[in-house]
Amino acid sequence: MSQRFNALSADARWQRVWDERRTFAADDHSNKPKSYVLEMFPYPSGRIHMGHVRNYTMGDVLARFRRMNGMEVLHPMGWDAFGMPAENAAMEKGVHPGGWTRDNIATMKAQLKRLGFALDWTREFATCDPEYYGHEQALFLKFYEAGLVYRRESAVNWDPVDMTVLANEQVIDGRGWRSGALVEKRKLNQWFLKITAFAEDLLSGLGELKDWPDKVRLMQENWIGKSQGLTFRFALNDAAGTNEGVVEVYTTRPDTIFGASFVAVAADHPLAQRVAADDPAAQAFIEECRRGGTTAAELETQEKLGFDTGLKAAHPFDPSLQLPVYIANFVLLDYGVGAVFGVPAHDQRDFEFATKYKLPIRRVVSEGTKDAPEFQEAEAYTGPGTLVNSHFLDGMDVEDAKREVITRAEAGGWGEGTTVFRLRDWGVSRQRYWGTPIPIIHCEGCGAVPVPADQLPVKLPEDVSFATPGNPLDRHPTWKHVDCPSCGKPAVRETDTLDTFADSSWYFIRFASQPDDKPFDKAVAEQWLPVGQYIGGVEHAILHLLYARFWTRALQHIGMIDVAEPFAGLFTQGMVTHETYKSSDGRWLSPGEIEDGIETATGQPVTVGRVEKMSKSKKNTVDPEPIVDQYGADAVRWFMLSDSPPERDLEWSENGIEGAWRFIQRLWRLVGDQSGSDDGEDVGLRKVAHRTVKGVAEAIEGLQFNKAVALIYTLANAVEKARPSADRTAALGTLLRIVAPMVPHLAEEAWAARGGDGLIADVAWPAIDPAMLVDDEVTIAVQVNGKLRDTLVMPKGTAKDAAEAQAMASEKVIRALEGKAPKKVIVVPDRLVNIVA
């Protein structure tokens, strides 16, 4: 073997061999135990960066390891290809979204192949393939037939320049993220999936996901947001005392009812609309609210504002106590019933509102030492305590007081104990071109009519223009005009497309089974599902993962599959970070635009910013292609695995990749060592080898790749130091096989050079001899007057007197005693000998 590993030559050779032999194509008919390893599929935005490489390297190591352990592994790859970036490219560059997307897929696929990932490319698809989204349309219609899809008017964020609906996350300081235009609140007819029908099951199912990170389960639990409280009704009066009906409110803290100082309703609440119909000032305030935030997070941080309606709400336990009724910007219509009562002393949001409008703040929960009604604190008290200033509730703890209020409300007929979920139905309508067309036809006589199954897929038209803002499907001259499938009269297609989260909510099932005539075959898909190990970023902890969990439950509900949880194991890897650079006028710069700390285009000095997640917008991504060209795929893979625990962020560094390359060369020289061996034994090395095999296996299966790397370093060091022997030769073979999942190109090259049969990718993981895992020797610490003076290796279970004798014979101990006789010798078997001089 050559003294130097030629990575570029080896990479190309073995990648070609794996492709030609279809080494990693999964066999649905195999009798081996099945394992499904999946990384979240990428959006084809242009080129992959080191964040992608880290993600896919982790999954690849696990997939290769499980193959070596006798499993039939499904490890597929595809493309999450619909979405706004393609439409933005169409508007900015004058290209078609489809062509832009396909070009990017070709580029990124070539990059992934350069890294030697053990992927089943025979199952590749993009969600923009009509074959894929046609099946998605079929599933949508099945959900529609089952009552899991409906259409209703809903408030949306409308960008008047781009003429499209924006997600809450795309509204920044009240403006569209791309156009910068002031966002308007509009009501549009929108399609919804009834995820709330599964809220309880989605919540309880989290308890079964033992192999998910606790933080992700908690995030989903909070997003689903189950709360138990009281729904009750306040009687309303106007300023003249005239009865104005009732307003229903929901609270999770009925115990605090005697601390109420106001009632607040959402801007879109029917009561607010009723008031605004006769009051222009109320209408103006409602319009102001609509320009503000719409998410709970935004409402928490924005200034709390209200409009006094002039109405009063009678306290249910003391009708003489009249509470002012406000329209407030911090109340959400779609949580609870869109109306609340405010308890400023014990809710920070209410505290800020009451402080602004000089409303009473009355203490009703005592921390133990404070029970006066006057509340002088700087912020609300939200902790546990005892009820005070609350009539019949005084002296109760919070939970007992909640139960007592609910009991009395139900007995009096003015309220009911209620369970409410924060989770809202999933609005899937998007007023965009580049997405899955919603397969509905609107007829004046028949209403919403599903597209017949034999007319699926409803394909996107190719001849569209993005010269004008808005949805090209709306203004297409022919595409939307069709005959009604029911009555035959002229009708129009639905021009909204599906939220791209729908595409990623079932792609893992299509990877498992790909018949032409239906979305998937139930029996074949169930062989692979649930996904055994799913790997991706924590930023997808809520929406993508929650929607996928809903989708499988919906499929189970209609009898298409008998799987509830799509992902048995979930791992959220850390990000890859890199330095950022800014120009003197605040622009982000890439490293290629800088030389010796100076921006090459302007000659101005550059500011080195924080180490942050690799991001195209901040120009701090590192393209793996030139790195692979210089160091080879295995060095890149090794660096991604070795430098940090996989759940933590990894900082990209040139020193790190150079260190990985040096180890690759060292490993090559080591496994290529053909020096002769004698028949002697090296039991110590044999033990190190077997323990390393066990430790690396456990580390890979536990996704502790940096720990596996450390163990491999230990074995490599031990082999380098060992004298020639049969055990050293065997240890070299073992080392080669256990590094194969991590550095597969080097492993294949060395395996072939050493005369191995077939591919090392198909070779079994080394067997472990349990006898080699047993410690029959221990290292004993020897102390003199409490200070460590020596360590001695003794047979395990050495008797106390024998251990003492060996310790006293140590030259280091004799020197430390300086001729003094020991007063006392303490022996802790198999651990310690302490000599008191």
C-alpha cells in the first residue's frame, strides 16, 4: 500500500462501485430485521453547506453501522421542493420556479454524492413532482370525505405589495418580511385541517416517545397547550344600567375571581364588533389592533392597549361590583372564547394593563406574609399560596379554591368546568403558485366539489408570469376555468395551494412504499414504519413534527395505515457555526470578499462578528465542495463527528479539518502496516480491541459519535505501540471495520488492498468475546499519609495482607516513609492502600 491515502481517487472509485452495485438500495422483501434511518430532507435552495453535512453524516454512520449488524436498512433521500424561495427567485431573476428548483436539486445531489453517503437513491423524489403531489391531493380528498377538512372565513396577514398571505413569522414590526409594506388584516376563505380533533391524542402520545428529547416533547406539550379552567358568563349593563346581555369568558385561574378588576375581549370578538358598529373610535382602535401582532409571543412583548366600551360586567358572586369592559390588543379570539377577566395582582399581562389604565390591583393570593388587599409590588405574583380577601375562599390553597369556584358556578348555572387547548386547526391555504394545488372546484350551484380521482393530479400550469405581484394561478387565462364535475356547468378551480408543511407531513411514508396507483401500500409501509431514527434541527420541533404526527393519526383514522407515531426515535443535532464579518457600513460579507481584514471591493476595514449558525443571509456558510477537493470526503466526515458532542453546536475551523486529515493519513499508514507477526499473544491489546468494539457500538447506537471517535483514537494508539503479534494483526482488522461507517472510502480502499472479500460495507461488525470484557486485574492507589505515592496493578480480589505487602515493597513508598515505621495501614480491597507513618 502507498504511504499516502489518495482521497480523491478512492472517493470517486468507491462511490462509483456503490452506485453500480446498488449497495444501499433497501429490499422490501428481505427477511432481515428492518431499520429505517432518516434525516429531515433538504430544501433545494442552491448548494449544501456544512450544517447539511453534519446532519447527513450522523444518519449515514448509523445506517452503515446497522447494515453491518445484519439489518435491512432504509436510508433514503429526496427534496422538500415547494415554497416561497423558488417564487422569490422567479420574481427577482426572471426564471421559472420549477427550473430553478430542478437545477438546485442537480447541484445538491452531486454534492451529497461526493460525500459518499449510503443513501438509497432509487427512492428519490421531489415534492414538486406531479406524481408525489398528485397522491397528496388524493389524501387531502380522503381527509375531506372523512370530515377532517373544512373551509371557513379566517383573518390573515395580507401583504398589499406582494399580494399574498403571510405567516405570522413573516410579519416583522408590522411589515412584510420581503416587501416592507404595512401588513393588513383581512378575512379570506381558507382551508383547514382539523388537527384539533386529535389534540388529546397528540398530547397523550408524547408520553410514549421515550426516545425523543425531553425539550422537544415539552415544546409540543406547550404548543398543544391543554388547560383546565372555567367558562362562565358575566351579565352586562350599559352606563344607564340597561341589560346588554352577557359576555362569556374563559379562565384557567377561577380561584382569583375576587381579584378581578376588568373584563377584556379580543378586537374581533362579536361584542367588540357590536360596539364598533356605533362608535367610530372603537372601530379605529380595532383597526389599530389588527395592525399589531397576532401570535401569543408578540402579544406578550407589545404594549398592552385597551378601549373602554362603556359597558359594565356584574361580578357573579357580588353583582354590585361592576367591572369595566375593554376591547384589548392582548386577547386572542381563537384561544378560549376570546374574552377574559383581568386579575392584575396575579397575571403580569393584566398587571401592565391595569397599571396603564389605573385600574384596581387587589391581592387575592398570599405568599405567606403578605395578605393586605393593597398590592404594592413592581410585578404580578403568579406563584402558589393561600387565598385571601376572597370571602368564602379565604384560607384555601389555589387548587382547592379553583375546584370550589367551579362547583359553585356549575351549581348556580352560570359556568362550567372546561378543558381548552391552545392548539388551533391547521390553516393550509396559501395564495401562491409554487405549491400543491388544492383539488377542489367551486361551482355556483354545487358549492365546493372535489376533483374526481381520475383527474388527479391537478398539475400546475407551466406558462405563468411573475411580472405582476400576487398568485399567478388567479390570473391564468385558462387553467382555473373548468366544468363542474357534478353538474357540468362552468366553474373555477381553487387557486390556493397547500402549505408546504403538508408535503413534509407524509414524505417518510412515500419513501417506504411507492406504488404508482396509490400514495403507498399499507402492508409495505408498515414493514418500515415508524421511522426508527429521525435526525434534524430543533427548529422543526413544533410545526413539522406536530403536523407529521397529526397526518399519521388522520391516515390511521381513515384506515389507510395502522401507525400513530411516525418517528420512534428523534435526535436534534447542534448547528454548525462560523465567524461572521461585516463591512464598515454594516453589510454582511463572505470570507471571499475579505483579504487581511480589509474588504477587497472598498478597501475599508472589516469587523469580525460573533460566531453564529451558518446562514446564507449572513454569508458565513462554508461550501463543502472545495474542502472535499482538498482533503477528501472522509476527513470532512471525521471532523463533523469528532469535534463536539452531536447535540451541541460545532464551530467550523480550518485547524479542525486539517487535524482530521492528518488522522486519516495516520490511520491509512496504520491499517496498511504489513509488518510480520509472530505467534505470540498480546492479551492486553486483545482486551482493548474487544472493549473498543463494544464501546464504539454503544456510542454509535446512542448517537454519541464524538465518544466513538475518542475510543477509536485509544485503539489506534494501542495498536501503534504494540509489538508485532497475531493479536496486533487482528486488532488492525478490527480497527478497519469499526471505522468503516465513519470513513467508508478509506475503509474500502484498505480492505481491498489487504485482500478482503467483497465490500467492507457488506462485512459484519466485529464479534465481541465477553471474556475479554471482564477485568481480572485492578489498579490500586497507594498513599502515604493521604498523598498518592504509587499505583500498583494486582489481581482482582487480592487479599488485604498481600496488597499491604506489595505496597510496602514499593520503592516509592520506601522513599516516602524515610525509614519510619508505619503506625497504621488501611486497605480498601481492589481500590486503595493508605499507610499512616
